[in-house]
Amino acid sequence: MKRMLITAGLLLATLLPAAAQGAKPWTIHRIAERWSYEEVPVPEIKGKPGITDFAIAFANKYPGYALTDEVKNYLTVKGYEGEDVDEFVLDRAAGYLSIDFMSNETFAGEMCYWNVKNGRQRFAVKVADYVDDSMPRLFIYEYDREKGALIPHSEEPVGFVYGSVVSFMLPRQGKDIEVINEYGPSEWIRFDAETGVFTYERAIPAAVGCFISDKTATNVRSTPGGKVVGQIPKPGIYSLAVYNPTNGWWQIVNSVVFEDEEGEDLEFEGDVWVHNSVLGIGTRNYGGQTIELRAEPREDAAVSGKITKAEVTVRPLDMSEDGEWVKVSWNGQSGWLDSYWLCANPLTTCP
């Protein structure tokens, strides 16, 4: 399974002060680094597990982070009412928990669990800070009773791409996760109680997240190589999702370009296109790993080139039908790259 690809701007910042004395505060960056791959120990549960078992286990794993500290206090301290909390909702029967903080910021979190037919459980955590972060984060786990831990499944669901995601709505009723987009209809992460598998139901075509790398104003055209119908100005930092590659041109999803600094997003009338010469995507080889480019969009294809520098900008040339492979060019080389290695955020790293 492919890992989740992050494709839009993220400003990483400390959320709230640590409640645990001496603990290093948990920031969105640290969450992205660790929540997606670290197992969460769960104390022995007699009988069927519930939302409080998983929530307390999560809080014990990550003390010093405002959301988990407050959740634990509400669940373990009789009569507790957090001073910075606007609303805390616990629905044990539905397997749902949510918390909203009071401030000028919109800082919130949700937790939810699902039962699988064979007796297993799945668990999800959403956290969002809409002031310091431009999108929420979703983490999915499976409860392994024999191991006594929540096992992260950060690669799920297949095909999902963070793009213009405004929020995830974890289900208090029902079983599916709603993905609310800034533009266009909602999409869904569907849960199958028979298998415990989450699948992504796309509302738009498979797309590639990019940023504008042009050093001057960028022309937007009505057709590939056609009439100029608008411009993406400079200065500014802009991100966009593109699809339908045609002779070096890419169509902009929903005809919207996102402004990653303060400012209004750009909306164009009708279908609009940009040339690949103005598009860039960062690589996620932050540790300096060598990335192999493939002659075809599959892992066992011949190596056609190598990216040997960390965090370089590549240019998108083509895309596989499912969007999981992108053909790129870099330093005179070209080839297909697993989308896991791509980051469309021009401002910071991707988890």
C-alpha cells in the first residue's frame, strides 16, 4: 500500500504549552514525525475495548501535548473542566470523543474507533490547528490485542492525497470519515467492517500536488498552449493540484491556485492549464537518501536515473492513472518516482 502523500502548505508551530512538567512540548511537526509510525502500548483490557481505553493509552504515550493531556484529564479526573477547553464530547456507545479549545485559534481533536467483524478494532485520531497549520492531520491504527498495542497504518487509505482538505469529520454516527474540501464536493474514507480496511472514494481525478516555481508571473491558459486567460502573480507562494498531463501541459484541479501566505486564493473561470516548466515538487529524502527513478511506473522497472541530493525540486512530466507514480525530471535525468517521495509544500517538510 502506498503511504499518504502530503500535498499542501503546512506551517509547523508549537500548539499549546506542555502540561507535564519537564516534558518537551508536542508540536505538529513532532506529531507528524512520530504519530504516523510509533506503536502505542495499551494496558491489558479485560473484555471488549472502548474509546476511553484507546484515548488514555494515546495520552500516556504522548504526555506534554495539550490535546492528549486534556483528554486524559477529562477521562481520569472526576469533575474535571479544562480552563482552555470550549467543549468536550464523549460518546462511549458510539466510540467517539472530541475536544475543542477556546482561543482565537481553532485547535481541536477527535478520536474514534471501529469494530471489525473478527473481533479486531481500528482507531483514528484527528488533530487540527487552523491558525498555525493549514490542514488537519489524520492517523489510523489497528489494535493488536496479543501485542497489547495500537499499530499505526500511516499508509492508509490507498490513493488519498492531502490537497485542499479543510477538515476530516470522524463519525459519531455511521462508519465513514468525511473529507471536507475547500473547493468541490466532500470525499469519503469508507470503512469496511468485514475486513477492517479503509478505502478512499475520490470526488476528483487523481492529481499531483505542486507549487509554482516560476520566478515571474505565470500565465494560465484556456487550453494546452492556448489563449492566456489569467496570471498567477509574483511575489507570492502558490500551491496547486494538477492532472490530465497533455504534451507538457497540466490542467489545474477545480481551476484553483492556493496562496500559502496571507492573501486570497486564485479562482479562474472554466478549465485552465499551466505548463510543466513553471511547476515544481520537492523530494522527501530529508535524510539524504538516494532516490531511484524508474523507466516505468512500477517498483521492479529498470533504474533510469538517481536523485543523489537531499530535498531537491523536480519537475512533473507525467502521471500514472492512479496518481501513485509521477514521471519527473531532475538534473538532466527523467523517470518515474513513487509519489511517496514527493512533497508539494514549498515552505516546510512533509511527514
